Amino acid sequence: MRRYDEAVHAHETARTLYQQTEDTRGEANAWNNLGLTLQELRRFDDAHDAHETARDLYQQIGDTHSEAMAWNNLGTACRGLSRFEEAMAVGRQAVEMLVTAEDWFRTGEAWGELATTLTAAGGDSGQVRDAWNESAAAYARAGADEEAAASRAHTDSPEVLEE
């Protein structure tokens, strides 16, 4: 726990320094990293706010690729808050943007996050299976065979097979 507290402090310090030097990209990265650390601490409200701020800053500077990753992280925070409808909408936004960026590895991650959210929300098993298949296909397109196999393995899990 202490390491995460130290990481929170480090990210907050970095964020402040980037704000002072008017480095918007650095500030956005610090917010995004802070959000990831807060998620590890299960502080999902704070993580949600951090990822929203990162997303907004990435939008401000026109960095759509980093914005897409912030959207994906925001979806994870929403799931942690049991805000499943928002998490699904945000997850779909992330997938769409990552496909446009042709970042197939991160598209695989985003589809996996969306599948996890659909499962947590008690979603339709067909939609969950489709999301895991999309994840596997994106990973395969990225040449990430282990990740593709792991995503494919989820399509055979008991939650997905129940219909």
C-alpha cells in the first residue's frame, strides 16, 4: 500500500510541475498515470476524475491516440463504480478511436475491457463472446499471439457459455 501512496504523491508532484511549466501533454500523462494508480487503490471516484481530466487535456492538444487510451481507462474506473452503462459507452468510444488509429494491440485491450464490463453488468453472453472475439482478432492483427489466445480462452468461460 505504501508504494501506491508514494506513486500517488509522485504523480501529483509531476502533474503540478507540468502545470507550472504549461506542458499540457506532460500534465495529461501525469493525470492518466495518477488515475491508474488510484484504480489500483480502488479509489474509483478519484480515478474517474483523473482520467476525465487526462482525456480533456488530450482533446485540447489534439492527441487522439492518447485520448483513446484515457477513454479506455475511464471505462475501467466507471466499471469500478458499477456505472456499467457509462462504462460500456466509454469503452465503445475507446475501441472506435483505437481502431481508427490502427493500434491493434490497444484495440485488443479495449475490447477485453469492454467484455469484462459486459460480464460485470450481467450482459448478454453473445455480446460478451463477440467482444472477446474482437479482442482476440485485434491482438492477432497486432501479432500478439499470447494475448489473442487468452482472449479466445475467455469465450469458453462458464459466464460466456451460459445462455
